[in-house]
Amino acid sequence: MQIRHSTHPAQLPGFDTDGLRQHYLVDDLFAPGELRTVYTHEDRIVLGGATPAPGKPLKLESASPLRSTYFLERRELAVLAIRGTGTITVDGTEHELGTRDCLYIGQGAENVEFHASDDDTRFYLFSTPAHASFPTAVARFDEVDVLATGSPETANVREIRKFVHADGIRSSQLVLGVTSLAPGSVWNTMPPHTHDRRTECYLYFDLPEDHRVVHLCGEPQNTRNIVVRNEEAVISPSWSVHSGAGTHNYTFVWAMGGENQAYDDMDPVAVTELR
């Protein structure tokens, strides 16, 4: 398990490109036959990627930074199948996931294993501390409510799906959803916002290998950018904007952990205020 320490906004101007990427970009979550995790001190979030081979399941283990007997002893977890299909076994119960389906696993589950249906299966993991246990549940990509928003004029036509939230799968503090941009649209979360009470992470996927997303970060009046490839994630501290534009349309997982779960608890920033 890698560790990322939290940062103060005053540090951001001093980071060069490599410094920004070291602190905020997670670029190596998915490796064939491995389950990789990154622990960030921003709200104690853990990001993970499980890439099992067919017939060779991967087990979710605890790690030294968690100081726990098993991974979900004091945590909860959401898993999204970003590629392929597979099965996740939770304490002996199998849960089949199609592409872009989501599984929530509550605090206290001891044995979690990831099984691939084909060579292309990839699971994205997002975990936060939990102080209450909620039932394990599945949300299907084709069954959750869809919010269509944006316009061609601003190049941000997109569909927003919420999986784990106050009116969907219940959790202790974790919130997770998926936004898909239409062909010809490139902007996400513009106008941008910050979350003073939550950390948010984006995992970009469904982006062709020869294209990139330019992700904006930093305080609204002192922004920086990180160039992101397919299946890379960005950690956004509560004081940072999180927005971006791609050279091609794409999909991203947005996930949060922090003081509350209110979807609209955000501090909007006008485009004219950005610097």
C-alpha cells in the first residue's frame, strides 16, 4: 500500500510538474494479476485497483497503515467494474457485476475476493473510514437514475449517475457516482467548485490511449493542472477545485469522503473567478 500525505494550499505553488503528480496523481493502480492500493491522509481515503486473471482471484488484505486485522474492520468500500465483468465474493456470498455496475460493502465484512470473468476485467476500489455498518448492496449502471445536463455550446453534455448516496445505496460517509461525457463534449465540472467538508477523487477511464485530460487543481485563484491518462486518478483536497477538459470525450468516477454526504454541499466558483 502506497501512502500519500496531505498538503496545505500554500504548498501548491511550490510544486513543479513532478511534485504535483507525486502528491495528487495516482497513475499505477491497475496491473495484471495484482490488487494495488493507495492510502491518502486526505480524509483517510484509500484508492485501489484490482486486476484479477480468470481463475486467479485476488483477496483484499489489510495493510500496515490501517492498523486493522482485516481491511474493512473500521472501513467501508465501493467497487466499480470499469472494464469487463466479474464476481466479488463477500464473506462467502457472490455478487456479479457487469461493466460499470457498483458494489457497496459495509464495515465489518472480513473476506472480500475479486474474480474475473475475462482477461479485461478491472475493478476500481474507493474506501473511507466508517463508524456504522450498512448492508452490502449492488447498484446497476442501467438501473440508477440519470441526470442529463450540460449543453453543446459549452462542450459539456453529460450524464450523471449516483450509486452510493443518501437516496441510493446507504453508507456511513462514502459517496460515489459516474459521469459520462457525450461525443464532442470535453469539459467536466465547469463551472467548478470546492468541497470544504469533503475530499473528492476522480478516476478517468474510457479515454483512448492516445488522448489526455487536462485536470485543473488548486485554489480557484491559484490553479495548476495535471495531464491525466486513461485509468489514472486525481486526489482533490477539500480546498482544491476539481475540473478538467479532455482531447476526447471520456467517463470518470467521482467519489467523496468527509464530514457529510449531501450531494449539493459545495462552494461554487464562477468561471470569471478562476486564475
